[in-house]
Amino acid sequence: MKKFDRGEVLTISFSHFAHDMYSAFLAPMLPFLISKLGISLSEASFFDIARRLPTLLNPFFGLMAEKSSVKYIVIFTPSITAISMSLLGFANSYVLALILLFVAGLSAALYHIPSPVIIKEASGNRVGTGMSFFMVGGEGARTVGPLLITGAISMWGLEGTYKLVPFGLFASLLLFYKLRNFHLDTSLRKPREKGDAKIFLVRYSPFFTAMGGFLLFQSAMKTVLVLYLPVYLMHHGADIWRSGISLSVLEFFGVAGTLFAGSYSDKIGRFNMLMISTIVSAVFMVLFVLFHTLLLFPILAVLGFFLFASGPVLMASVQDLNSHMPTFANSIYMSVNFGVSSVIVFLVGLSGDHLGLDLTYEITAAMAFACIPFVLMLKRTMSKEE
């Protein structure tokens, strides 16, 4: 088996950072977009839904990526996402904002399907470690992104965020230079299963059903904390910097948890790591609701560490499947993940409008414990013994 190639893993992980840094702009911008466009929380929830909508095409993108080179997708999508998200503050209508977010979502869908498969091939016998590096790129981006957009709004105003576009263009140029001789795509073309996608879906439907149930309840936590945290804290009197820094603290410790979880799951097993992260994040979600005014940063630190720890473990579990269609497998995972999340985003926004954000956070804290039985279901459906 191929050994762990640190250079290739770090290159793709950097591309994840460059791309997702711009995707992290939405949450800090949301309070200002709500005010500027005069919309409700329910209407604002469609911003994230528009960004997730292209993931409905993930299985198609996955099959397409099985047959074609994926190098240039990884190179150019950071620029597309950067342009779309940086122009969001310039949008003077609700419809235009939705269009920009849809384009950013399409770019994100195209990027996230093939890149984990490249990481798997570059990681050799240390897939969990490789996924941790890859996810650290994404979580690191979501740490830097809120600070970058908060600083941009403070200096240039909401309409001046277009000035951040050059960073994304530079990232694509750098990736083009680093990846111009990258030739991992041929290794992705493994022998296809007879019956192709249909047999795959039938064979692994219990696995993805269990994963969908887990993601359903976990997404409620992630939505209120990642998308609505600045709105929630500003509702409780926090200024733009405290709310922006709070999101970055959550994401910064999410980086640490992401780096730790994938590597440690290689040692103790995917299931054990997933159960630990699920229980601790549920407990600290309750503590956040009760004590966020007194112990905001310490609670967010622990919560971020364990909440985001599930990401590389789930992704490594998908790549552990004994399948000859790894890109298609990842596309199904992404479809389930973002599809479930889109429904939750709308329901959280609706609940925030009609029940208030405080009660919505309390309901979400209670829902967090419902993840536990689905972790047990995942253990039973995992085709590869840990």
C-alpha cells in the first residue's frame, strides 16, 4: 500500500483552506444583510439553503468525477467561491444575494466531491490522519474567515467586501503552480462494480440512512452555532467584534478537534471516537445555553473541539467502505450531509422567527442527545470492522 505522502496531503489541504475561508463569510455578514435587505430569520435561512441547493446534484457530479480529471476543479473553484462570496456585501437585493450564494454553493459542491478521494489516495494506510489534515484546512478557514470578513466590514463597510476577491485569485494561481504536474486522477479510476450506482445504493443504503439520522440532529447544533451565533450574541448585547471572535474561537478549537479526531480514530476506531465526540458536544451545548454570558469562550472552546471532531471520522468512514466507487460514495455522503442540513437551516430560521432564538437554542441542546442512538446504528452498518 502507498505510504502517507505529506506533500500531496498538505497541498490539497491548503486548497481546502483557500476555498472554505470564503464560505465562512456568510454567518458574520448575516446580521448586516438582514438589516440592509429588511428580511426575517426565515427569509435569511434561504441564504444558506441557496448555497446548499447545488448539493442535490452531488451524485451526478460524483459519477462525472469518476470518469474525468479532477485537478482543475480543485484549482479553480476557490476563485469562483471567492468572487461570489466577496460580492455578497455589494448585493442590493434579496434575489441577487440568493444568486451569488447559489453560485458559491455550486462551486463548493464541485470542490468537495473529488478532493477527499485525492486525500485518501495520498494518505495510503493512514486515511484518518489524511482526512484530519484535510478537515483542518476547512476548519482553519472557518477560523480565519470570520475574522477576515469582520475586519473588512469594519474598514470598508458591507459594500466594500468585494475588495477581498484578489486573495481567492491568488490562491488559485498558487494552486495551479503547485498542482500543474499533479497526476492522482488516474489512480481514482478503479474497476467499476457491475451494476454501477444502483447496486452501490442498494448495498450501502443502511449505512447512509444511519448517517443521515446522525447528521439530522447534529446539524441543528452546527446551524445555531455556526450560522446564527453572531445573530444570537448580538441579540444578547454583544458587539460585532465579540460575536465575530466568538465564532472564530469555536472554529479555532474545531481545527484542533478535527486534527486530533481523525488521527486518533485510526487508533481507537471510528465508532469509539464518534461516540466520545457526540456525548461531550451534547453536554457542552447544554452548558452553552445555560452559561454563555459567564463562560462564553471556555465553553465554545470545548464545544468546538468535540463538535467538529465528527467531520473527519465520518468522512474516513465513507472512504472505509469496501467500494470501487470512492468518488461516488463521497458524493452520496455530501448529498446526505448538505441535504439534511438545508432542511434544518430552514426549520431553525422558522423556529427563531416564531419561538425566538433563545427557545430555539434550548430545543437544539435537547436534540443533541438524539445523535447517540444513530452512532450505535452506524457501528452496526459499517462494512469494514474497526
